[in-house]
Amino acid sequence: MAYGDYVVMRDLNFTVNRGEVFVIMGPSGCGKSTLLRHLIGLNEPARGEVWYGDFNFTKADPLARRRMVRHFGVLYQGGALWSSMTLAENIALPLEEFTDLARDQIEEIASLKLSLVGLKGFENYYPSQISGGMQKRAGIARAIALDPDVLFFDEPSAGLDPISSRLLDDLILELRASLGATVVVVSHELASIFAIADNSIFLDPGSQTVSAQGNPKELLEHCDNPVVHRFLSRGESQSSDAAAEKANQDPSEKAASSSVRSNG
């Protein structure tokens, strides 16, 4: 991954298995979000290719890539909701873009997706009228509007308090189970990483490549890379604190929570 002559990361080679929650982790500024942008086609690799199964996403023509993108759902870091549109109108956008459904069908699906993320009854609210955590959930509702095969979440817990963050973690796991989707998450929030990740890679800005791969809990126990171990060990107390806060949270808050391969 490069911007002109400046190389962000090199020699990236990893596989995301179908149905798992895969976390791209590392310190701020290491290129996590840049990697996600490469995976969904917003950035092109300076060298190498991104594959989905047997489909070469990088070398595909624009029409074939558009058909593949139809199977993606993306939550951007800031939510990226259109402020001039209601939540229902935001969720309707991908349905209007990629389907021929009638207006009443689109409205019904938008309401269903909002209810799946705990926002039933908020269809006519604008993003400015709801909290940051609710905006993230509305962004997830839009990401799942087309029942995608792969969900990409860029720092979903960023800016949230520990309880809202844990509720969002629970929602991600519930959606993975209900949709059967593969989930790729960019995060440096260690409590969330330990809570949701089946597999992960660690982007090391020092070596400018992946310095560890595997389940984060196993990496914490067995990885002999001091940079990776130091990064992950900071999350033990955070994870314990988040668990304690969840145990003490209000019941009404609990109710609200009601394959990719890259070679380069």
C-alpha cells in the first residue's frame, strides 16, 4: 500500500475465512483504515492483488467489480450518514441503488433493518437527533440493507463509552450469527478486539508489514514479538472493566443491543 513513493505497508499476505470475525489491529496511524479501503476498492494496491474466493477483485473490470461490491456492507468510522436524510432514507439508499424494489418494499426493509439494530421507531429521526452510539447502529443498519456476504467496519467503537461499545460488540456478533456474514473490523480498541475477534493481523508501523497473525487471545499468550505483546497486554484491564460495566448496566440498555484473501 503506497501513496506515490511513500510506502505505508508492504508484503501483506493474509486470508480471511468465511464466517469469521477478522480484526485488522495496530496502533493509530499504522494503515488499518487504508488497508480496509484497499479491500473494498476505494484504493488500489501499488503491488499485489485482492481476491474474493476465486475472483480477482483488483484485476476485474468495472462492471464485475460493481457486481461484487453489491455483496459488501460498509460502516465507515464516522457513520457517514447523510445529515439531510432521515434514518429510514439513509438505509434506503443502497436498496434504491442496487435493487428494483418498489417504494413500499424499500420502506418496509429499512424499518426491519433499523429494528434489527435496536432502532425500531426511529425511522423518521435525523442523525443529529440521536446519540453517537445510535448513529453507529444506524450505520450498521445501512450496511446490512442488502444482506451482504461481507461486512466491513472501520473503528465501530471509536468515540463510544464502554457500555455502548460493548453493546455494539454484542450486536456485531449477533449479526454475524443471524446473517452468516464474514466480518472484517478495523480496530485498536482492545476490549472490543478480545470480545469479538476469531482471527486478526497486527500492522506494525516499524517494520511496515504484518508482524503477527492469529486469535488475539492466543497472541497475547504466545506471541514472542514484544511490540505485539505490549500492544495486546494493555487490553487486559480494559476488557475486565468492560465486562464489569456490562454486568452492572441498566436492563433497558441491554435490550437495545437486542472469504477474503489479500496477497501483496
